[in-house]
Amino acid sequence: MTQQVTHVYFIPGMAADVSIFEHIKLPENEFECHLIPWKIPNKKESMGDYAKRMCEEIKHENCVLIGVSFGGVMVQEMSKYLVLKKLIIISSVKNKHELPKRMKIARKTKAYKLLPTSIVSRIDNWEKLAFGDFAKKRAAMYQRYLSINHKMYLDWAIENMVCWDQEKTPEGIIHIHGNKDIVFPISNIKNCITVDQGTHVMIVNRYRWFNKHLPEIIKDNLH
């Protein structure tokens, strides 16, 4: 009897290209991976309407949906319109109460509107801003993976991340989080699978952990 393949869809973090998943390799006899890139939002498009457009990329029923960082927020919005086998978020938050204090303040003061996204979107070489070997390597990584630099997208994504209004955690969601994440500190996070020494970019630099554990997490054998 032929084993049924589970379809797994991945959405990257804010402004990130799907290449952040380039090292994620799941057993091909059990899983088929699909990568969903970000779309440029329509003018004044709501999070719900954008999520519906992203759902158009889902071609299989009862699939697994995995999102990283802001992509984790997006998959939660998409899950409202889909029947899923599993909903998994990585380096993200499950509700507005898990957002860090600085984002809550930015929401109240609307400080996020002052971010110079037009300048960021025009930077062709992040290495020009870096000093020292470590900083240059980190800048090169950002330049490689953070390729979605359209101003309309950046403005929209930042506002929807900071102002995300979800009160309750989706039932059955699986949350994987690093204990060294400085974007979303683990001190604010409840009920997650903790990756020791994992940072906010652990999908890139701790991919071996995910390749080892994601199959078991998807199959409910690891919590």
C-alpha cells in the first residue's frame, strides 16, 4: 500500500525570501514541501483579505501550514479560511499578549509610522552599513534572505505586525521558539517547544534541528 504524502507549506518571515527554507529537508517519501512567497499588498488591504489571497496558493486539502515570525502571524490568519492537518509557527507569537513591550508601545504611540522604510528599501548593499568581520557576515546574510524591499509591503507588514489584534491562541497550534530570541523574547511566550540557544533566525542557522524534529512534530510524536 502506497504511503500518503503530507503536503507542507512554508511562509517566511517579514521581508524574507523563501530561500530561508533552502536547508529544510523532510523525508520525501512522507512529505512534499511547498514555499509561498510574499505578495505585494493592495492599497489599504486588510490582513484578512491578504490572508485570503495567500490561501489561493494552497493546492492541497488537510495540509500542514508553517510560518516563521510575521509568517507565523500570517498562517494563523490563513487558518481561519482553511482546514489544516497541522498549524505550526516558528519564532513568532500566538496572540497580541505575546508581543514584546516595545511593539505594544509602538502601537499606542504609532511610532512604527516613523520608520524610514523608503530608505531601507533603497539600500542595495547591506555590507556598506557593517563594520567588522562578524557584522559583515551578518549583513551579508540579511542581504541574501531579506530581499522583499518594496516600500508598500514593508509599511503594510510592519503596521500589521505591531497592530495585530488577536486575543486568543488558535486551538491546536504548535509553537517552536528559541530561548535566545531577542525579537520576541521567550519570557513573553507560553506553551512552546523550546529550542536551546535558538535565536530569531534559527530557521536558517539551526536547520538541522528542524530537519530532525519537524517530521515527528508533524506526526504528533514530539511535543
